[in-house]
Amino acid sequence: MRRVTEPFFPDVESIRYAGPDSTDPFTFRWYDADRVVAGRTMRDHLRFGAAYWHSFAWDGFDIFGAGTLDRPWHPNQNPALDPMDAARMKMDAAFEFFEKLTIPFFSFHDVDISPEGATFAESAKNLDAMVDYAAEQM
């Protein structure tokens, strides 16, 4: 996997199955990907995916106030950051998250993986670049 930024979750190892008696909050207690249930593994039954916008673009704001989530790629938290650098930083964090949780699928909508440009042509160029960047990480 190609990265341009430092790990976003440096202190978190890959999440593993540890059983129902685990007290470690960074383990699966019930999801054992290799356990066979009704002839298929849990991995086959439960095909996890992450919504890119909800997990990485939203900063946690609501009608009552400003965002509360740590999003160093978000313009409100780091306005001096180049928008394409911010998009790559966000995508690096996302793919690190997918890998550590062994999430094989993700979805995005509209163009939430890339920043809007000053023109339609620039926006399309940004999207093309980020689609290529995502393909490198998949």
C-alpha cells in the first residue's frame, strides 16, 4: 500500500478475534472471521464495508455546534493544507482503518474522495487523481 502521510492510528494494531471474554476494547469479541456458521465462514456471511464520507469526511458537527472529531485533513482544522494533500491524507487514514479492521469494501458518493476545484475541469482532474490513488491502495 502506498502512503504519503504518517499512520493516523499508530498505536492501534490490526484488530483480531480474541473471544467473548476479552477485555481489550481493540479486539473482536464475537466476530471470528474464520468460524463456520451454516456452512459458510462469518467473513462470507458478514461482508463489512465502510462509508467513506461518514467515517472520514464528516467532522462531527451538528445543529448544536462545531465538529468534535479529529480530522487534520479537514479545512476547518487545517486551513493551510493543500486540498489534494488533504485528500491523500484522508485516504491514507481511511485505508489504514480498512486494513486494521479487515474491512474489504468501502463506498463513497458524489466526489467525497476529492476536493472541489475552481472549475469543473479542475474538479474532474482532482477526482481522476484520487480514483487512481485509491486504486493503488486497494
